[in-house]
Amino acid sequence: MSTETAEVKLRVGSQWIRSSTHGDSTAVFNPSTGKTIARTPVGSAADVDAAVTAARDAFDEWAETPVVERARVMFAYRELIARHFDELARLVTREHGKTYGEARAEVQRGLEMVEFACSVPTMISGDTFPQIAENVDGETNRHPLGVCVGITPYNFPNMVPLWMFPIAITCGNTFVLKPSEKVPLSAVRLVELLIEAGLPDGVINLVHGGKEVVDALLEHERVAAISFVGSTQVAKHVYQTGTAAGKRVQAAGGAKNHLIIMPDADIEQSAQALAASAFGCAGQRCMAGSVAIAVGSAGDPLLDRLLGVADRLNVAPTDNNDASEMGPVISADHRDRVAGYLDTAGQVGAKVVLDGRDVDAGDSFLLGPSIVDQVTTDMPLWKEEIFGPLLSVVRADSLQQALAIGKTCPFGNGASIFTRDGYAAREFKRHFNAGMIGINVGVPAPMAWLPFTGWNESFFGDLHIQGTEGVHFYTRQKMTLTRWFQSAADSHHDPVWKSK
């Protein structure tokens, strides 16, 4: 679809349609230029009802479609994404502001989720227990749920939707996607390609909007399951509202990921990994390293190297500029919110050692990489999810003190340690208060085959996103016991197993 001040439409059943709100919309910006490139409809409960109804009408036939045929659609979809790979990456750069390299990496991660979905036929097979009792066989198998919903954030316009609907659809469900109103164009293109791959009408549907649309999805009586990625505040609301309405819910929230640097770590490698973790995607990812805990003598050398690495980054608009190494944040309001932490850092006793407000932003939403030293756990810099290119440096005397700092954090997405000491790595792996652990890895984000296992206020639900847990989330298990009695005509014969 054209992205020149495009009118974003909904997909309901077999048609692309306008919202029932008739023109109410929000602006979609190119963060590199500050210009409006599209308008996202505000959406309504009526839009939601139409999309859910279309999905429910398509469900019975799709659920009865053999799973190998459902997988063939995903194989075709995989080829279309590969063919349009560069187009999808450029679209992410244009509406989100990621560098071209970051956008390509995102599309690649989404492509891997589609490849994972192609393996669903082997993953929904159950267990069999022949002769579990006299003349009794037992078996389990997995069945689709019905209409599933995905509510996705702005920071990964391709990858996060592809965490959800390829698995849900291949498992036999139908789907309603509600992307962030800030980045609707990637979602539209993903749906267009899925339809081109041969998916029947109504199996995938697309709605747009804000809180009214989200609440209508959470409360709709014909919705069976909801997947969400976003802030912790909204994740709690989604989980509480959805489960109260009888839905199955997985809701991934915010994060405050800690990166521990031990005195024996390779400082150069650690600084490179920390800078990539903190400033990659302009810090707008839930796996970004936002707190560096420098242990003992590691502090000053690490800070020196971090300053050197961050100061050399090519911070520039990303649209039509493949040389940019760090791009803008999503909006002017978000840029100003992140900069606000730098405005107040000195007032609470921290020290700004690299100030991203100094970058020449022009009309873009650029904010340069920022580093704040001497941060303590009573400061908003440590307590709150900033979601921008700002790294807080906390000093600790020992590994045990670093672990204790992590234990008090209300979030629990990811954490990493940089060390050459196997014992320190083992202690960290076993005891740090987070669900995804890295050892000498800046961003411990799992690949498609492993679950995205956030803890604490970073995740609400029982079954995580991705991997086999994703398959289990989108299916329910049925157990069958079967007994066949010997017929009267054969009653005078011994069973085959008794014959000589």
C-alpha cells in the first residue's frame, strides 16, 4: 500500500474497509522527518464486533482444515516475506525510525517465527498410551481455541505481530490483530502478504484504535484468547480485564534490565555489548539494557570505554540513510519524556556524563545516547522504565550486592553478566531475579524456538510467548480413553497375543 499520507484501513472478513468512526484518526509520523505519513482510524467497538464476528464465522471451517494444509499457507507466507524482505525493513525504518540494519534484524526475527509456525504439525501431536488398562487405550491431542486477539506495541511493528498470529493460525484459530496506532503500516502489509499466501477470508482480521478498541476486544464474548505486549500498566489492565471476562491471556509488560560487569570482565567487549544493548533501537525495546551495575574496580574503566563507544555512534535520521547507527525515538512527546530524566538527574544526586540532548535533531525526533553515573535505587532513573537511549550506571561493591539490587527490582524481563569467572556466572544465572539470562550477552532475547519468559511485573499469565509455550497457549488439550469389547462372534477365540 502507498505510505504517502495513507488512509489506513481495517481488514474484516474478505474486505478492506473504513472504520465506522468515519474519519476520526491519529497521525502516523516519520520520526526522521517529523512529517505525517499516514492517518490511523480511531476505531470503535462496532469495528471490533464486525472483525470478531468475521473471525468466528471463519473458525469452524479453518479448524477442520488439515493442519498440514494450514502449514502450507505458512510456507507460502514465509516465501512472500523473504521476497519482500527489504520492503518490509524499509517500512519499519520509515514509520518507526529504526536504522536499516535494526529493521532488517527485526524482519529476520519475524521470519524465523513464521518458519517456527511451519513446524506446528509436529508440535500439536499428542501422546498415546496403548493398553493403559485392560483393553483400554489412552491418548491426548491439542485443539484450537477459537478467535484469538493480538494487541501489539510500536517498537517492533513486524516481529511482535509475527510472534502471535502465525502460530495461532497454524494451530487452527482465527485471529484479530490490533497494532499500535503509531505504526499501522507494517501490520497492514503483513496482512496483505498473508492474504496473498492463500489464507481464507476471515481467518486474519485487522482493527485499529485506542482504549475503546482494546477494551472491546478484552470483553467481547466471542474472543477466546488475548496476547499483549506493551507497558506494565496496560499489561495489568489487559490481564485483569481479559481473565475476568473468561479469556486466556498472556500479557508482556515493561522492563528494567540489569547488566552486571565484574572486575575480571573484558572491558572493551563489555562496553561494546552494553552500548549496543542500551542504545540499539534507540533504547525502545523491552530487552534493552537500561541499568549497568559496575562491580568494584570495573566502574571507572567501564565508564571511560562506554563514553568512547557511545560518543562515536553516528546518530542521525534513518530514512534514506543506511549509514545511521542510531535513529530517532517514536515521537516528539516521547523524546521530551526521556530527556526529562536528564533534566532532573542532577537534582537527585546523579551525574550526567553523556548528554543526548546535545544532538542536532532538526525536525526529527532524535535524542542522542545518554549515560548517567552514580544512580541509586531510590531514584526514578532506576525505578522507572525509561524506554529510550539512556543508560543508568549503578556502583556495587560485590556480586552479592549486585544480585541484591536486582532482587528489589519490580520488573524481571532480562539480565546479563559480563565475567570470565564461571562461579560468578553460575551464581548470577541461578539467583538473578529475571526470566531471561545472558552470560557475556548484551541482549538475552530468545530465538523463536524458546519462550519469552519475563518474570514479576514484566509478564502476566501462565504460558509465555514464543516456542512450545506459544503453541500450548493457542491450543487446549483433550484426553481420550478408548475401550473396545470383544464381539460375541469372537468370544470363543483367544486374543491374538495368546495364540501360539
